[in-house]
Amino acid sequence: MTRNEAFSTPEGLRIDKWLWAARFFKTRSLACAAVNSGHVRLNGTAVKPAREVRSGDALDILVGENRWSIVVLGINPLRRPASEAQTLYQEAEESAARRLAQQEARRL
């Protein structure tokens, strides 16, 4: 294995680890618990925490009262700052609008 291969980006990553790295959950154990309880769906189906997520996969994530509908854009096994973590996914427009409406309703 060459040095560049050791630092290359993996094609897939465990879904619980990806959710933690993308900063949807503070710990991997919280991400694992959410996946086990059915709060995370990969391409419309419930999965186990060891399932690999790849670029192009669609995720539906329920965190508290917030529901996210995203498409995975990148894989990074390391937890990086929030600004970098946001580049790992793209949120659907209707998902962003729904979350904004929920935030506004809670504020009132």
C-alpha cells in the first residue's frame, strides 16, 4: 500500500459513523441508537448501523422534532468542523422549508 492509498477517501462508510461525522448526532452511540430505533432510513428502508452509506444515497433522518431529507455527497470518516461537515450532504428544498416552518412555529 502506498502512502497516497492510505489517505484516500473510502467509497463507503458505516451509516452510524457517517451520521456522527456529518454532525447529525453528537456521539456515534446516539447515531447507532437512532438507526436501531428506525429514525434513519437509507433509500426509503430501515437499516442496521453497520450498513454502508455511499455517495448518491438518500437518507431520511429524524433528530428530535427535526426531519431531514438529504442526499449524501461525500464520505469522510473523521469528524470535522460543521462548515466542512455540511459539504458531505445536500438537503432537499422541501426538507429545508419544512424545518424552517417548524422552527418558526416553535418560536411563536
